[in-house]
Amino acid sequence: MKLLSQKIKDMAIRVLVTGGTFDKEYDEINGRLFFKDTHLNELFKLGRANLEINVSTLMMIDSLEMTEAHRDLILMNCKEAKEERIIITHGTDTMEITARTLGEANLQKTIVLTGAMIPYKFGSSDGLFNLGSAVAFVQSLSHGVYIAMNGKCFDWGNVKKNKQTGYFEVI
Amino acid sequence: MKLLSQKIKDMAIRVLVTGGTFDKEYDEINGRLFFKDTHLNELFKLGRANLEINVSTLMMIDSLEMTEAHRDLILMNCKEAKEERIIITHGTDTMEITARTLGEANLQKTIVLTGAMIPYKFGSSDGLFNLGSAVAFVQSLSHGVYIAMNGKCFDWGNVKKNKQTGYFEVI
Amino acid sequence: MKLLSQKIKDMAIRVLVTGGTFDKEYDEINGRLFFKDTHLNELFKLGRANLEINVSTLMMIDSLEMTEAHRDLILMNCKEAKEERIIITHGTDTMEITARTLGEANLQKTIVLTGAMIPYKFGSSDGLFNLGSAVAFVQSLSHGVYIAMNGKCFDWGNVKKNKQTGYFEVI
Amino acid sequence: MKLLSQKIKDMAIRVLVTGGTFDKEYDEINGRLFFKDTHLNELFKLGRANLEINVSTLMMIDSLEMTEAHRDLILMNCKEAKEERIIITHGTDTMEITARTLGEANLQKTIVLTGAMIPYKFGSSDGLFNLGSAVAFVQSLSHGVYIAMNGKCFDWGNVKKNKQTGYFEVI
């Protein structure tokens, strides 16, 4: 098993930020949720992550507003990333659609999409837990496109969000 | 890749709690840290984990107090667990020793030890992040004994804690 | 000064809950803020308050939805409360209007309205700080109706919320 | 009552920091509590306090280590402060002794000592609540020396900490 820790020791991870509940904040003046900067670097620090992680913010939007143009931009960034391991933070409502776009491109990379149901800034976020599992799956899984939510990992072609429970499920 | 989500969909995980910083609390009367009950179920709820997880508390101790008898008890529980996937929460100071005890037993199971440097109850815990990665590694790695800390996964025979930085490293 | 601690030792406080940002929660399924139960008792426990406090929930609404009927209900409860000291948790948007309704009734009681700009459940709430000051003002001020926000105390007839800054100010 | 809001509008408050549980942090490397910088300004920001507050750090120590020399320094700073309203953050174990030292000096100022049983950094602190009440008591009480804990206010000559419960009580 030396190979495993060897692999993990050397592996750089690219994180592509697209927004989503993950990064939403509360505007105390108007009582609405909004986006400012990403909290990803803060989350990795909080988790005491000791990996080579490169975070790029592509957009800061609710995934319900995500268009084909946005998805093309994400795909392009996955292609051009020098890293073989990529995590994408993404709103949960259309995560499966973006996963499909990336999956059909059939890149020779391991790409894991993850997100949160509760904003990190609200204290009780599932985001830190999901990020921990995304970091692990992206290091241990073979090439492919996956969704990491609720402690599980799903193949891009085989997953949907259950709108009632908020859990991701195999189709 | 159907197999992957298949595997993950069906997999039950046993969590063996031994204590460690993970579960330490602050006694406001005497200003000392102490153990009460485990917070593991609370953490899985917080992370919105949607897995079949069975938590057993074996002991609630600081890993500096862990004796061979304690480690034998942990090993015995790993052997007897009906689950093939096991997570052990453990203090970080002697985690590598327990990992070695379990690794040398060479069980046909995937066992992941994890812990925290900051108590979960102190709000800014690395525990939730580590637990997320432990859950992912235990589902995706082949049989063996591993330590999941700082977003990384280490083979039992090839890891030590750096006492200065608090990070786990390959020997 | 014996009298002071004497007064404070014997004083029961009635807390009338009306909702407001104070008690708003985040619905992770639809991403909206909503009301469930009040967190007031939890807040007093968190603050290790050691007072005779009686909490009654009158309504759980956003103060923008507050009608004259709601304010009459609050006034009636202030009149009928056996306690001479009353704290009212209230949304900030129309807090000054309710304060005026109560002030004009000229009751022989000390009534302090308070609230929060950030929901308590979002972790970084100003509510706990405001509640601490409300508890102190209600014990130390003579009969009258006051608004306790931002560490300050305002007379009911002399205060407005600055919609730009979210701070309460003397007119 | 115009006078009240008038008074409060113009009132500057001096905060003298001496340490105590209030400001303790957790050293994740050695698992011990220690002092770094004060969190008082952060707490006032969190509470959205909108007052003229001047914070000075006199010392950062556990109140069990407080000597007569430390108390003389605190007294000197109370005397020399240009502000008439002073809050002192202090460890709870010897708070009543420092209060006595200040009370016997019989200054023509309103001085409120407060503290916390749980470090602010541990997320569930009573400090923010106590600070809110201290800010209110210091503005509304006449000249004298007081301890503000557990939502109550005590005269310096008439209070002790109950070591069993951690609550402050009238003697």
C-alpha cells in the first residue's frame, strides 16, 4: 500500500468555486442571503487540511441561475487545469446537470462536485463534512465525475437530488 | 462505474468511539477538559450524513492513557464487527500505535482511524472535516488500516504525528 | 446600595416573545427563513442567566406583518403580567411602533423591547448581547418603555431605526 | 426621561481588560488553555454595539494569579481614566476581591466588573451575554462598584462566587 500514501503525498488538488449555498451569507440590513467571497480557504484552514490545494473562483451564483455558458466555463477550466484531481463547489439544485456536462466530456481526470444545504456562515453547516469527504474521494477514486454529498459518492450518470428530503440518491 | 455507487449504496459502516480530543468538553466549573458522551451521532446529523452508520462507544479516554488492554479491546471489536468498513475515533497522540496494532492483525476489513486537534464543542473543530474524509476513505479504499487526518490518508505502517505542527506525515 | 442588589435579587422578569429575526431559522430544503419555536430559553441558558424568568410566546412573526391587533395583544399581556419588569423580543423593523403603543398606555411597569439583526441560529448573533443588555436595563431603569439595541437604551418616544445602517438612533 | 437617552448618547465607556476565562484560547498542539490577544473588540462588533468604547488591555492573566500589584494597577487605571463609566473584564475566581479593592477606593465613577465561565472562543460563551448586561448596567447605575454576572448586578461589598454552581450570589 506504499503506493497509496505516495500518490496522496504528491497530489495537488484544484478547487473550482461556483457559489451555491456553501458560500451564501446573510445580509443583516435587508435580511436576504447573498454572495461575497468564497469561504473555501477558511474551511480548509478550519479543517487543518495539509494538502496542496489551489482554489479558483469561477463564479458566485445560485445553481438555479446556472446557464449552459456557465457550465461550458466550468468544463473549460476542468480541461485546462494542470491538476488531475478537481473539486467543484456547486449549488445542490442543478449539481447533477453540471455533473452530466462534465461526465459526457469524458476527461482523464477525477472530478468531484460537492456542496452544502446550509451556508457555512450559519454555524451548523454540512459543508465542512462534505468538503472533507470530497477531498478524500477525489484522492482515492479513479478517473471519472462524481457527486459527493451526505457522506456518499455518486457516479455522474446515476444520481438525482430528492427535493423533499434534500438528500442525493441513486436513480 | 455502476459498481462504485452500488458498493457505496449498500455499505454499512461501524464507528468505534474511543474518546480523544474529538469528544472532549469544557467543565466551566473547574476550567478543565473532560469526557461525557460522544458527539459522533450529532456530528453525522450535522453533516447530514445519509449512510447506515452504527456507533459503539468502547471507551472515552485521552489516547495518552491508552494501554495494550485498550488496544486489544479495539482489535477484538474490529474482528467481531459484522461490518466490513470500520471508522475508529481516537486521540491523535498515540493513533499511530493503535493503527499498528490493528494493521499487524491483518484483518480482511477496511479500517480508518481519525480524530481531531480541536474539540468539536469548541466550535471551530477540524473533527467534522476529518470525519467527512474518514467516511469517504473507508468506503473507497481496499482492505487495510489507514489514518485519515488533515485531508490525507496514510497507511498504518508509514505515518507519524509531527508533535511540533500537529500534522500527520509519512515517515 | 444594598437596596440595588436587594431589588435585583427579588425581581421576576416576564419575557414576551413575538418573533423577529431573533428567532428565525433557516429551512435547508427551500432555502428560506422561517419560525419554529423560540430560542429564548436556550439563550438564557447559554448566558448562564440566574434570574426568575418567565417566557411566554405571544406570536412568532416578522414585525413587518405586525398589525394593530397584534400590538393590542402585546399591550394586554403587559397589563396583565404579574411581573413589574417585562422584556419583549421583537422584529427591528417596527419595534419603535410597538414601543409607542406601549409607551402611550403609560403603564406602571418597566418594559424593554429588544431584538436582533442576525438570527441566533446563524451563530454570530447580536441577539445574545442585546438580551444581556435588555435584562440589565429592565432591572435598573425606572418605570417606562424602552428599546435596548446596540448596547444602548432609548426612550420609546425618541428613537428610530436607521434603515441604512441597521442601528437604532435618537430622533 | 429625555435625560436618559441624552446621557446614554453622550457616554463614553472605558473597558479595562485583565484576561480571565473570557479571553482564554485553546492551544491545539499541547491541548492547554492560554492567552493571546483580547477578543473584546470582536465581541462588541459581534454584538453590533454602537457606543463610544475605548478598550485597554492591562494584563492577560488568570485571576488566580492576580496579586495586589495587579489590583493596584487596575485601581490606578480606573482613577486615571477620563471616562466616568468603566467596565473591567476579569477572571471569576477572584473578581470579588478586585471589586472590594476598587469599592473601598470610593471613586466617583460607575465601575462594573464582568467575566465568563466559558471562553468566548469555545462558541457557547456566556461572555457575550454578560458583556451586554455590563454595558447596560454601567450606563444606568449611579456611581459605585458592581459585579455583573448571570444577568444580575451585585454591589461590591455584598457578593461571592459559589464555587459549586459557578453562580454569583449575594452574601
